[in-house]
Amino acid sequence: MGKPQKLFLTRSQTGRQPSFTHHINRWLSATLIATMMAVSTIVVAAELPRSSQEQEIHASHPTSIQLSQRIRRQDLWQEVQKQLPDLPLENQYVSSVTGEVSESNTLVRRMIEYHNFRKGRSPRSRFDWKLTLADYLGIHEVMVEDTYPGVSKLKANPIEGDRAVIQSMDRQQRQQLINTIVSLYDPSIPSTFFDPETPPELDPALEPVEPTLPTVEAAPTRPTPPPLAEPGAADLLRPRT
């Protein structure tokens, strides 16, 4: 038998030039390889540990998510007390379980629980916190004593004492309390954002302008008509005989 016939011919044997599709396939393959290498470099760089300088900058400028994660929900009342040291704790109530004073059961903690879980209001809404304080002031919804936070854990129901504290606060103190809580739930909003003493600066182009009305000339007054002649006045014009 003879030698098997070759099925593939070289370029010199065929004499044909590579087709346009062949060039396109080679270009796509090179582009794909370059893209995969770039992605691998980015992933490796992201996994590398940060330098001490980068870590210091990152720690000094935490993001909003990191700030919110630092404060646990059950510990948020402590941060409120830290920022408002003059706010009464109202933690003198005795625990019905241990028989000792429950120092962690404070006014702010009970108010946050009432707002979030009893009323289901948004912790980031300043308007919702106004509604909650309105409940304590007795001008909005009626607060149910049997379901108030702490009633099942303390020997005495703290609702009356808590309401008395809120009612003794002036408007500025209540507003400061709301601003502090909202800023802790949403760190992107500073606690002084809603401070009435430091209102945000407005663009002069957006300031309201009083409209100027065109001047309207008064209509000319009509002359007063002469009085009508009385009955019999025409007889006075007749010549006397």
C-alpha cells in the first residue's frame, strides 16, 4: 500500500492567504486573553492587605455603613445618652426577675422600643419620631399601659414617669432628642442638620421674591348730578298776575 494522502496542506502548498474571518478570530482571542489578565490583576490587588497609611485613612474616614454597624440596636440608647448627658436616665425601676434595679432599662431604650416595635414607625423618619413624642405628650395616639415596654420586666410600670419627663422638656430639647436619634440611625445625616439655630444656607436665586403688582390708576369720579326738583317747583316759574 502507498503512503496515506495528506489532508492538511501548508500555506506554501495551497498558495492561499489567511481569510478575513481568521484575522477576526485571532483578534478576538487576543482581546479576551488581555481582558482576563486585567480582571485577574484587579482581583489580586483588591485582596492584598492595605498599608498602614491606607488603614489609618480608612479608619479616620469611616463610611455610613460602618458607622451604623458599630452601634448595635440594643446599644443605641447608650450613644444617645452620651450625646445628651442631661437627658434623664429613668433607670431606677426594679426588675421583676432579679429583684434588683435594672440600670439598662432606661427612658430612651423604652422609647425606641415603643417607636419601632409597638407602633412600627420608621426609625429614620423625623416625622415619625414627632408622632411618637406626640403620643408621650398626650396629643396624638393613646398609649396602652399594658403593652408599654418594660411592663413585663419591671415591678412598676414606667409609662407615667416617662411621659412626665417628655412633657417637662421644652420644644428645643425634644427637637434635639429627635435629631440625635435620627442621625444615629442614618449617619449620613448630622445631628445638627435640623438645628433651627443653624439653618442651611439657601441659594439667593431660590429665595422667594415678593411679586410686584402693576399700578392701576383709579377711575375718574363722575360728577354728582343735581338734585331732582321737588313736586310743584315748576309753578314757581310762572309769571305772577
